[in-house]
Amino acid sequence: MIDRDKLRAGLRAGADALLPGLPMALPLPESTLDRLLDYLALLHKWNGVYNLTAVRDPQQMLTQHLLDCMAALPAFANARRVLDVGAGGGLPGMVIAIWAQQARPDLRVALIDTVHKKTAFLTQVKAELGLSNVTVHTGRVEQLQDDEKFDVITSRAFAELGDFIRWSGHLLADGGRMIALKGQAQQTGREGLPEGWTVVQMQPLQVPGLNAERHLVHVARNENH
């Protein structure tokens, strides 16, 4: 049984610590907190059958997944169309979408994964939480074509940085950014970037309760490409 009061206290404390970097979202509405907890409950429930994450304990899910993704939210504050590649259980895409539903109702989030059971879960989350700002794709991102490019493409625990760029860079709008959620800075693999791409920012994150290095790696096309 999930102790929602305990999780709510942890989520509220984490949100208070993280969201000053996100001026348009303060304070975090109670309805958004409820949806984040509902998402966490669905992740915990479906994980037992679909093996969406190796983390089993809801309190650890709160810290290692939910708060970790919330720490990255300021990087998406000005985005209009976001693509989450290798979305898995919806991290960070679903967290971005839940936050944006009230804070940025114009923002749209697409999630793609090759594994049907994972996209089935994402589709269920979209339905149960009423996330009209979400689109779910099943398939390889290399083969994805969209009528409109994305101004931010993101991934978390998906692939090496170079492969992430090679496979999904064709979907990035002019002037857009690829943002990868990574661990230690020296393990980002910037030396493996395809020609024409540059790491433009290495942004350290502080996640409440998480004793581990976390970084956002921002990558953009060189101006002459």
C-alpha cells in the first residue's frame, strides 16, 4: 500500500526546494501535486507486471524518478514542442506534461519508445490523468517523421549522447536544443558527438534526497550546419 501522505510530504518538500528556478510555476498547484502522485501510483502498479523501472519502492521512485525529473523542469520552461526519446515509463516526458498542463497549457509533449508494453502504459497514463497535451508513438525514433519539428528533444537513460543525436537530430527545429539527463559530467560522452553538433551547456542539478551527480547536457547544431 502506498502511503500517499508520506509521498505528498516528500513531493511538496521537493517541489519547494526545486521550483524557485521556475518562476512561472509557483506555487505548484495542488491539482498538479495530485496528478504527479497519481502518475507515481500508476508507475508503481504497472511496474510489477511490465518492469518499467528497476526501482520498486514508491519513496525511492519519488526521489530517484519524480524529483529527479522535476529538477530538470526549468530547462523546459520556454519550450513549445518537446519530444521524449526512449520514454520508457514516461520520465521525464510525463512529468513535463503534468507540470505543463496548468503552468504551460500551450506546451505539447510527444513520447516515443520501441517497446509496446511501455507505450501501452504511457497511453494509459494519458487517459487516466486526462493529459490532452500528450502524444504517444511506438517505434524507432530514427523512423519517426513529424509535420512540425520539436524545439526541445530530451532523453533520460536512453543511449550514449552521440547515438541520441544521430538517431533523433533530424527532428530538431532550427535553433532548438537536445537536452539529455545524465549522471557524472565526465561520463557524458561529448567526444562521440556527430560532426556539426556541440555541447553548449553542462548544467548541474541538485535533487533533494538524492546523493548522486546529475547533469543536464545541452547540445545544439553548429551555426554553419
